Amino acid sequence: MKRAEVIDESIRAAAADWFARQRSGAMSARECEALEHWLQEDARHQLAFAQCRQLWLMTDMLADDPELSGELEALRKQARRTPRWRALVQIAAVFLVAVAAMLVQRHFSVDYYQTGIGGQQLVHLDDGSTLMLNTGSRVGVRYTGAQRSIYLERGEAFFMVAKNPQRPFVVHAAGSEVRALGTAFNVALRSGDIRVAVTQGLVEVNAEDTAGKRRSLAKLHPGQGLRYVAGDPPAEAEVSAVNLEKVTAWQASKIYFDNERLENAIAEYNRYTTRKMVLVGDTLAGERISGVFNIGDADALAFALEESFGARIDKGDRRILILPGRD
Amino acid sequence: MARAKLRVVSSRPSAADGGTRAFVEELYSSYRGALCSYVARMLPGGQQDVEVILQETYVRLLRQEDLQPLRENPRAYIFTVATNLVRDSLRRHMRRRGDYHHRFEEQEHASPEPSPQGCAEWQQSLQRLKASLQGLKPVTRKIFLLSRYEEMSYPEIASALSISTRSVERHMSSALKHLQRELDDIL
């Protein structure tokens, strides 16, 4: 059979476009979903996309090729070189920007706090509020006379807000706004999904829709939560009861699984550690796991996997392999 | 910490029944030949590695719960499974190569790194890939090389070449399309 009969030109082209788009690292949540949808639509789409990835990997084997390296050497110089007059203009521009930035900073100073993988940080804010940052998270804090603004750029944070009706406390996350008076609540931004859960007080969630219009999604009471795709909130927000123990488990450096698929549980566990667990093969991927584990305690989790699923564990310095047991 | 109790709920599908097995077996054997040369061209390491991939492909097919996609488009489906396995294998191969390289430097050996041993088909594929890269239009090639080997981001490349990020993306896509066309009979 001729291959062309299987994957036609247009599928190939679409796969190349998607792959190039994905490489940009700038895909929105909606685009990620669209790609996922496209892949699921047709086995041929999956094949064409897999082949792009394969081509990409193969090119890596040419990294040491003398001819290509030689060309790259020349390119490197060219890419870095800037004509002198442009350099002067750039210096002038940088200077202007710096002056402007200094002026602007007086009005809009933003402090950033961030944690690396496995890190957590408690931050005391000027007004008596506190925020606790979970692993791999980053927030900007900007206080003005009229408003306390927090920008959750990635990851997850728990907020305990000092009450001040004159100065609302607003958490911004990927086009959404979570507004609070005196409350405690959790906001997580994970691969385009926003999750809000409230432990105390009242919280209002506003979100931008696909057209960029902002509207009120829901008011949440203690024990309630909301989850939706950033930038594409549902028409009718579905407020659900949340397991507060689960939502706040991370603050006590615990991780909580409730009948979770094993592959998801491992992905979750890996968010907290640089010594990643790797599930080899997909025999175990769909197994279900429940339990509470200490973050970073790989031994306990590995032991549990050994005991419950008969998994074989291969511990290395940099990663821990989980292999299906021999039947 | 107290060892957490696990509630184990197995969702592993039961072993394929006879009918499924016969169906998969028949499909697999009709594509085995094509699959074999496909894998050999995409993967360094020779016949032994090819056999491993074929075996694993077969096992995965058997394990499928939903046979619908397999019925609808058997060839695309089977080749996707194989391509993904080849990809994983190539990643492992590169990691090994990286580790090897590392140890090598540590021990300060003077002899040059041996070229990766692979089957003839693979070497041939690599040479063709290289030729295709060299056949790209100059701007496109420049962008592809910077992205691939300099690991520059699209915005970085865009500002270095004074073009838009969007056009960097378009060039990347057309580079891939070029490779797809040139290596059509390998893919």
C-alpha cells in the first residue's frame, strides 16, 4: 500500500502547523484543547503528529554534524551582531525605559514571590494578609491605596486575607479575578485550568470569556469550589462541594490521592520534586490509588506501589523508575 | 509517616478474548513487513531493537480496550503506536549517549567518541535528513537551526532576525513540511 493513501498532504501540513505551534511554547489553553481534539479525531492525525515529533528527534542526532555546526557558528555571530547605530538607538531606548520604569514604579510597584519545584513559601504582606505559595508557583503583589492586587502567574497559592472593605483583595489568574473580603481561599492555575476553593468567608469569581468580556461566574461560600478552563469559562458555572482537607493538604506538605489514576497521581507527585518518578510502560497507568503521602517522601510512595501493585522499583539518583511486576 | 493504606481498584482490561486476538493477529501480520522497514529506518541500533519495538507494538494492540479506531484505520493506528515506541526508544538512546559522553569526559580519554553504531538504514535516513535540511530555503534553514540546535525561543529568533514571532512559527512549519515531503518514503 502506498503511504500517501493513508496520510494525505493536508493532514501532514496540519500536523506540521500544530507541531510548530506547540514548539512556540505559547499555546493558549484553548489551543491545547483544540490540538487534543484534532489528535483524537482521527488516527491519521495522530500518526502525522507523531512523525513530526520523530523527525524533530532525529534532527537532534545531527547536532554534532560538522557541516551543520559550521553553519551554525556563522549564524550565531550573525544573530548576535547589531549595527552600531542601532546599538546606540537601543542604548538610548533602554535609558528612556529605565527612567520611565522608575517613575512608574513609584505608582505601580509589583513585588514578586516564587518557588521552585518542591519549594513552598509563606509570605506576610504589609496589610496583615498572608499567602502561602505551593511548589513551582509565582505571584506578583501590587498594593495601591484603592486595591490589593495579586497576580498568580503560575502554580497555586492559599490566601488568608485581612479584612478591609475599603480596599478589596483581588487575585488575578489568566484573565480571571477572584475577589475577597475577609476570607481564606485557594487558587490554583494548572495547565490552563483554574481552580478556586474557599475555606472561610465569601469569594466572588469573575472570568474573561472567549470574547475577552469579563463576567461574574459565581459567589463561593466555605467548602465550595469552582473549576474551569482559563479564558473559556462555562456559561453556567457549576459550583461544587470541595474536600477542604484535600485542597489544603499541600500546606502541611502532604499530598492527597482519592481514587486517582496512577499516572495522574505520579504526575502530581512529580510537581514537588526534581527526582521524578517515571512510570514505565502503561500497564499500571490506569490503576487507582488513594492515600495521603508526605511530599518528597519517595520511599513511602514507592513502597506502597510495590505492595499494592507488585510494581518493581528502580531507584536512581535522578529518577525513580516504576516498572510493572513480572507476572 | 504512617504508611498510607492504598485502596487498589484495578482497571486493567481482562486479557483479550479469542476473537480480538485473532483480529489483531491478522492485522499485525499483514502490516509486519512494512512496519519492520519503517521502524528500521527511524531507529538506530539495528535488527534487535526493531524486534523489540515490533513485539511491544503487538502487545499494545492486544491490550486495546476499544478496537474501533483500529478497525477504522488500522494502518495509521498501528504505525502511530510503533512511532511512539520508536520515539521513546530514540529518547533513551540519546540519554544513554549523553551519559556516555559525560562519563567519557570525566575519565579524560583522548580517543574520539565513536560514531553511534546503527544499522545501515538508519545511517542512510540520517544522511537524507541532513541533505533535506541543507535543501531548505536559507531563511527557513537559519530559523530551524537556531531553534533546534541553539535552543533559541521563537521570540529570541524573531528579534535576532527582525521578523515577527508568527513568521518564525511559519518558517518552522514549512521546514517540517519540507522534511515530510523529502522523507516521504521513510515516514
